[in-house]
Amino acid sequence: MTAHAPAPHRTTGEPALGELLDDPILHAVLRRDGISLGDLEAAIAGARARLAVAPEAQDGSSSLSQ
């Protein structure tokens, strides 16, 4: 088995969302689960919208950690 060098990503070491959405394995899992790419993109957009309006706690901690 040959080891492959990891793809260069941002400083976080994580792939960009666009790269993940283009991944054929993700597409296979979505097909298996009966979810369209459009459904996933809509869920992501909804989460982004909710996070954009979520109030931060006064102490600076995220409301998601509660």
C-alpha cells in the first residue's frame, strides 16, 4: 500500500467545504441515504444562517457549547 501525501489545505489542515462537496465518496453516501446534494447544501445554508444570527454569550463563549 502506497502512502499518499495529504492534499495542501488551509492552515487548519482541513479541506474546504467545496472540496468535500466534490468528493465522490460523499456523493455515494448521499445516494445511499437518499439525500440530494441540493438537500445537503440547503441544510448547510440554513445552519450558516442560524449561526450568523445566534447571540454570543456575554463572557464570549459560544451559545452552542451550552
